[in-house]
Amino acid sequence: MNGTLVGCWASGIPQIKERLGLDEGTLGLALLAFAFGSIVAMLFGGPRIDHFGSRLVLLISTLGFSFSLPLVLLAQSLPQLLAAVVVIGFANGLMDVSMNAQGITVERRRDRPIMSSLHAFFSIGGMTGAAAAALSYGLGGGIEHYLLTVCVLVIPPAVFALHGLFPDAQAAGLKGRILALPPRSLWLIAAFTCIAFVCEGAMFDWGAVYLRDALGSDASTAALGFGTFSAAMAAGRLLGDRVVARTSRVTILRGSAVIACLGYVLALAGESIVLTFFGYALIGLGVANIVPVLFSLAGTRKEIGHGSGIAAVATAGYSGSLLGPAWVGFLADLFSLRWALAVTAVFLVLLVCFGRLVRKD
């Protein structure tokens, strides 16, 4: 459900840009609002999850995301768009932390890796949202048609699914924390999560725009490009838990970063839409298991509740989402979107070089 809603948001960004007449720099400022709202939710939401449990918080945040996403349709100016996107980002951030905290609870009960598979359904949802956008555009509809339809259709199955969630074993035992800030043992994991979110955020927020503006594709093709990225990410995550069980998390982190770097090279190398789609697929496959592995590591620290642990690391990640896509927009204004995305991909090299240090934490 979360992936579908985020996919609808990401696929609609080019249309929002056109409707309000935003340039790349101004769009980057608008995208800051989404990450800002998510970060605020994560800072305050982690301790609330430790206290009230992820099930209740997930119910509230899922409904909040579904009802708030159509607010972008009411925006007639940049200030109105910023206000709407902050609310949407807040609901998404709260949903993000609570569903991952619930995932840690399930993973502990099953006593085997499952986080990559759970994250795969986020990617499947992103693919679904992108497909809905592409279908709507292909039939001559606009952003309002698929956005309202998807948001309404998400609510009943989401409420039904929430009945099957588990109560958190330690939810009532952790009180008094106001903010979810990372302890020293999580600093390196938080830094890597920030890098992963910078690269994912660049694809979520600028992947469709790059196909539309830099390569001259139509709206339907741009939406399918984002869908290709999401589909590859889903495939990588569906296989990820088996890989985690057979190898080390360090190997996964470094190998995934190499694959994603290669994808960026192919996507930005020329003017071919086919080659760009193939690059998007490699990027999706590469970044697929980085965040699930890091979240699993963060959620199993004994010195902090798993809600606060995930929230702390996710806050660092969304800080990357806050700075990365906006930074891409500003660089695109100064140079070009192609070069801005290329500079973003350089951060993955840091993960390749220093990923081995995770085993020491």
C-alpha cells in the first residue's frame, strides 16, 4: 500500500511540475517538503511506536497517507504545494517507520531474514502506482483520475490487512524518549542509509523527469521508466532474503552498490531510451537490498527499541532524501540533470569502499 501511494506521487511529479510551471530548482524545493515532513514524523514517531506499538501507529498513518495524497490536486501555487507535500511526507514517514518496526517483530518470530521480501512489496506497490499512471495517461486521463482512484482503492484492503498485525513485545517497556536519534553504534549504519536514500530518492523524484525532459519521452513512457526501476527493485528484494541467508550482509552491501553504479553509467551514457530503461533496471536491482539489510541491523540493537532504532536510521536516510533530490535540482539548474544524477551516483562508491566496516558495529 505504501509503495503504491509513493509510486502515484513519484509518477505525478512531472505533471505537477508542468501544471504549476516549476523549473528544476523550484521543483527541488518542493521535493524538500516531502522529505522534511517524513523526517519530522520519524524523529517523533519512533518513540511513539516503542510506547504504543507499531500496529496502532501503522493504522493511523496508512489512513492518513491515503487521505492526504490528493491534497496536491488542490494546490494552485508553490506555497500551497509545499504545505500539501509536508502533510503527505509526514504521513509517509510515520507509515514507513511503523511498518518496518512491525517487520522486525515478524522477523523475530520467524527467526529468519524476511525484511528484503517485505520491502519487495513496497517496490511492487511502486510498480503498481506507476502502471496506474501510465494507463491513465495512455487513455487520455490526467493526474487527478488515477490519483483519486488509487487512493480510494487502497483504503479497504489496507484496513483489512492491519487486522493481522502482531502486537510488539517490547512496546510498553520503553518510555520517556522524545526523539529517535541514533546512538554511536548506529552512526555508520545511519550514514550508509543516508547514501542509499540519496540514490533511491534521485530515482523516485527525478527518474521520470529525466526521461521526460532530457530524453524527450512522453508522459506514459516516463511513468513506465519509473515502473521498470520499481520492478527490478522488487525482483531483487524477492531474492534478497535467500542471498542474506547464504552470504554476509557486507557482501550484499558492497555488491549491490557496484551494480547500482553500473546502472547509473548505462542510464546516463547516451540518448537511448532503451539503454536508459536497462540502466534503471540495474539501479533498482542494485539498491534493492541495501536499505532492508541496514534496517534489519538497526532494528536488532539491544540498547534501543526497534521502533526508535529504525526511526533513527530512517531519519538519517530521509535526510538524504531531503538533501539529495533537492541538490539534484539545484545542480540541474547550474549544469544539467544528467550531470546532477551522475554526481549523486558517486556516493555509492563510498559504500563500496567502506561497507566492510559494518561488521565492526
